[in-house]
Amino acid sequence: MYGYINDKDQYLKRLRRVEGQVRGLQRMVEEDRYCIDILTQVTAATKALHAVALGVLEGHIATCVVDAAGGPDGAAKVKEAADAIGRLLQA
């Protein structure tokens, strides 16, 4: 079973929201909207995708990796790694 399966509905909801944001961006470009407004929306969509990616990655590490490694400190190490990756994505 995949690590994201318990949060699948949440991820699908977020991805649909991103899809709507991207359609909105297309309209903004078609309507020749102000550059900064477009960039602001691109940033919002990018952050939303990063949140999905981080969640899926954390689920993967927590299930697939820990199951494969199987140590008693596995869950703490997973959280630590996911937090570090999250900081990297924010850069």
C-alpha cells in the first residue's frame, strides 16, 4: 500500500484547487493582467504543489522506507527528514 493512501482525498482536493489556480493563471495571461498579480498566483500554485509533494514524500518515507528499514527510531527519523526537505523546498 502506498504512503499517501490515507490522505488521498485531501491530496485530490488540493490538486483540484491547484488545477483551478492554473486555469485562473491562463485567464490572467489571456486578459493581459498585471505581471505582479500573475507572479503572485504562480507562487501560490507552486507552494500548493510543494505541500502535496512534501506530504506524499513524507508518507512514502513513513511507510515504504520505514517498512524497508524497520528500525525503532524510524518514525522520528522520517519526521526529521521530512522537515529538512520542507525547509529546502521553501528556499
